[in-house]
Amino acid sequence: MAETSTTAPSARVAAGPGRPPGIGRLLGAQVRYQMLLMTRSPRAMVLSLVIPVLLLVLSSSRHGHLDPRLEDALVAGLATFGLIVTAYVSHAVGLVTSRQDGVLRRWRATPLPAWCFFAGKIAATALIALGSVAIAVVAGAGLYHVHLTTGAVLSLLVIFILGALAWAAVGTAVTALVPTAQSAGPVLMLTYLPVILFSGGLGSVSSEPGWLATAARYLPAQPIIDSATRVLQHGGGLAPIPGHDLAVLAAWGIAGVAASV
């Protein structure tokens, strides 16, 4: 995902003529600018949008209607898969490409604060990831008649926002281990694909060792899948989100930010 412009234009737009920008305007302009850059390089986004829906369609055509609990878990897992591809892979590749192309060096010459650049990029990534999640959940609701209530939607929003921020923070930190944009894809695939597989993101994993099942509970994929599955199975009203899942995602997000700094 190539990013060939600097962040200076968004800083100038936010500032306006003759006056310094407020924090809210500066951050808002940066979020809009980063979203524009991401939509100009849509290949990675297409992957995160199309693959989950395609897998849902293939599963529906092959197996028909499954047990409702399995259907809910499948929708939650594939929505999480799309989220990770956007919030982790696309985000990290974009940062590595920006570093390699000199965008980050040019950004440092602008008056835009460091926190605003990264906060804007992470927020834009999280918004795009939520779009991927929404498409997968709506497709799942249409194919498997998953019941969505207002309370379920609000609970899912909390889960997936926290998950997207956690994965984007980890993706920012991992860029320190990726030397070039050409090597970004293989390195990132080796880090996220086993996590999503062992967490049940592409379907349930049978006969996995106990230690692996325990480890998956503390990685930032299974807490999203488990919480989203519980929400879809809950029915009406706001669904409670397990404190363990919230704590794991918050811990990964904080660790990612700390490592990035």
C-alpha cells in the first residue's frame, strides 16, 4: 500500500490561514487524510472485504444451514479475520512503505505532532476495519439468518473497535522488525495467520493441545471471536462482554503503543 504524499497538506488544511489548529480539527483532518490514502490503494482493503464474504458464501453453498451456534461462531471468526487483515496487515504494510519511500522523513519536517500522525493513521485504520466487519456481519446475517438487535450491534461495536485498535497498535510496533516493504507480506503472514487459525477464525480447530488452547485465549484474536460469538447468541438487549476478553485486548493495545513509542 504505497503512500506517496506527506502529511503536511492535512496540517495546513486544519490550521487555516493565520491561526493554529485546535487538537480536534488537527486530528480530524489527519484521520480524513489517512483514510483518503488508504482508499487510493485499495488492493489490501479488497482482500479484507471480499475474502470473509466469499468464505461465508462458500460455506453456505456447501453445508447449507449449520447449527446456529456454529453459524454465529463462523460469522464472528470471519469478521475478525477481515478486521485483522485491515488493522494489522494493511496498516503495517502502509507504515513500512511510508518509511521506505521517505514519507516519514518528510512528515518530520512538518509541524504535525508525532502523536497526531500515528493517532490519525490508527483511527483511520480502525474505521476501515469496522467497515470490513460490518460487511461480513451483514453478509452472515443474510446467509445464515443471524439475528441482529440494536443491543447486539452496540456490543459488537465495542468489541471490534477495541480489537481494531489493539491490532493496529501491535502492527505499528511490528514494523520495527520489517526491514523492507517487499518483506512485509511474508513476515506479517507468519505472525497473524497462525494466530487466526488456532483461534478459530477460519473455523473450529479440533484436537488442539491444551496448552495451545490456553495460549490462544491470551492472544488478541480469540477474545474478539469469543465475545462476538456470545453477543450473536445472546438475543435481545446489550450483551455482556467478558472481562477477560476486554482485559486481553486492552493489554495488547497498551503493549503495542508502548513498544511503538
